Amino acid sequence: MQIKAILFSSLKEYEIAVPDNYSVSDIDSIYAKNNIEQAFVLVRADSVIGFVVLIPINEDCIELKRLYLTSSERGQKLGKYLLNYAINFAIKNCYRYIRLETTSKFEKAVTLYKKHGFVELKDVEKTPGHDLAFEKILEF
């Protein structure tokens, strides 16, 4: 699957160790019926070049679980496009907050999140492999 290849290629490129219990169940279930994940995929010339996955946490909050682009597509404002798409999806579906966890190794992504109004959550427990958590309050 091209989506998993982009994910694992990005993790390898940034030298991010994948924990033994690392789950890609959100990606595996994209094509399953009745899944709760929302995936949006960018395709160019029949190849996946990027994607974003959103997972509802509760009726007020949705998690931006993944946002990745192939290395050749970075720097072309496609990350901004995917992030705006995710934020607009959350707003249209009446979520009040959008949250995410990431690693400080993704410096450009962290900068992008901050430019879009995400605020760092300092005192929250994070899943293994993540050292940063952010939240954005959504305005309708």
C-alpha cells in the first residue's frame, strides 16, 4: 500500500525509531466499512503523494493522526493544503477542537501547526515516539 510506504519512508528519513507496539491500524482500516477514520489522499499521475488521517476522539474533538507527504512533494505547500483540508473537515463536522501528537524531529511540520494556530499542550501524556502534543480551538 502506497500510504504505508510514505509513512515508513518518512520515519526512516527522519531517523525515527518505530516502537515494537507501533500501530498502523488506522491505515489498515481505511478501506474497511464502518471505520471511524477519515482519510484524505493526494494523488498525482496515479501515485499517492500524501495523505492525512483524522480520528474522532469524542463528539467535540478529532485527532489529526497522520499527515505525510513523499519527500519529493515537500516544500510545495501541499502540507499546508492537507492541514487546511483537515481543519475545514473538522469545522464542517462541528468539532470544537483538533488535536495531534508529533515529534520535534518534524521541525517544518511543527512550524506549520503553530502558524495555523495550534497551541502546545505541555502536561499531557503522549503516545510512545511523540514528544509534542498540540491543540487548536476551532471557530465556526
